[in-house]
Amino acid sequence: MPELPEVEALAGYLRQRAVGRRVDRLEVAAISALKTYDPPPGAVAGKTVCDARRHGKFLDVLLDDDLHLVVHLARAGWLHYREGFPSAAPLRPGKGPVALRVRLDDGSGFDLTEAGTQKSLAAYLVADPTTVPGVARLGPDALAVDQAGFAERLRSRRGQVKGVLTDQQVLAGVGNAYSDEILHAAKLSPFALTDRLTDEQLATLHAATRRVLGDAVERSLGQRAAELKAEKRSGLRVHARAGLPCPVCGDTVREVSFSDSSLQYCPGCQTGGKPLADRRLSRLVR
């Protein structure tokens, strides 16, 4: 799933390439992906792209007359910028991975695509991005909140720190991959309970959050959209690296699986050398 660094980089790329161009048309191939109907897709024709922003993991393409195309890429969505399209023919609904296509006046544009069968990509055409339900519920941005605010937000939800850190109502922008990386950098178990974290642990976790996300943003900015996934993978130390040696201590990176996701961690760095059992059975001291 694209998280804060990738969405920030996509917004930056659109600012460089698309701002100042007029929209020729917005084409919708996956009807279920467009969650709004007023204004209709045709309302963007002739509008100029003024800016691209980020709200948590939401991408916001701002057009003139205060019109916003707000997109959540979900688990398998992505943005592909095209310098040109193979055909001027409109997209055919239900054909291929493209959910929406934005054509610009110079012949370029971008596709919003989604792989797999679980279609969750969501796009909203609105006058105010805060009317998008997911945006309205966002907590403070994970890169903007200060240490005191960070500690207050995490302590506001009692639970395992991995789940609280990825709760978008607590903090906006952190997902499954970067939460694994942040907890590894902070040397915390993903099962640690937020109400048992000391002030020192929370300060360390806040610093790790800023460092991991900030470094990822710095690496990603300036990359083409097509290069961002590889750039993300190259910077990961534990996420998606189960069975490989930890680059910090050399212990084997382990995994805990859930029904629809998994987490990765290093026992040597995070749990005193003890492997975590299934989350429902683990009696590991937090």
C-alpha cells in the first residue's frame, strides 16, 4: 500500500509535471472507484492543474475553481504518468487495471490503476477535500506532530503499538510497511501496549517515526512514479524481509501472519531475542 512517503513523492512529481496544464478530460473505467457524482467527471474538462497535495495517504490534485480530485490508492493502487497514450479512444469500462485516466492538453496525463480482485481504490471529485470521509477522520500528520502531541495521540488509544501507529485517526500517513520499520528503529515490540510505554520509549518512537518517514521522503522525492516502488523496497530493513538477516544485529527477521496481512520484526532488536507467537497466543512480556 502506498504510504506517506510514496504519496508525498507522487504529489511532488505531479507538481513538477502536471501543474499548469489543462485537463482535456477525465475518463472513468471502474465505475465503483468514483465515489462522488456531483460534480460529474465532465466538470474537470478545461480546468487547469494548480497543485498536488497530500492528506495522510490521500493524494489531492487541485484544479482551478477549487475543484479537487482526491484519491486513496488503497492496497494495490498506483499512479502511472504517461507522456502519451497509445489511443485517443475513451477507456472501456471493465477492461484492464485502469480505474481512471486524466488526459492533459499536451497529450500526457496519468492513469490510476489497481491490481488484483479486491477493488478498493477510491476517487472523489469535490469542492472541499475535508468532505471526503476518510480525510475528515484523519489525525495529525505523522511528520508534522510534535513529541508531546505524538505521545498524547498514542496514549489516547490503548492497544498494541503496531495497530495504534497505523490507525489513521490517531496519526495520518503510517501504514503496514513503515510501521514495521519505525518499530524496528525504535527497538519496540509490535505487540507492546501503548498504555505501558514510558515517556522515554514514546520519545524514541517519535524520533524514529520522523527519521524513518523523513528519510523515505527524501529518497523518494525526485523519483519518477515508476521508480518509487523499487526505491521503497531498497530502503526496508525488516518489512517483507522475513527469513533474511537483520542489517543491524544479524538475527533472522521473523513474521507474524494475520488473516489479511502480516508484520515483520527482528527478535534481536525488538523482543530481547524471543520470537513472537501468534498474536492471539503470545504470552511474551510486553
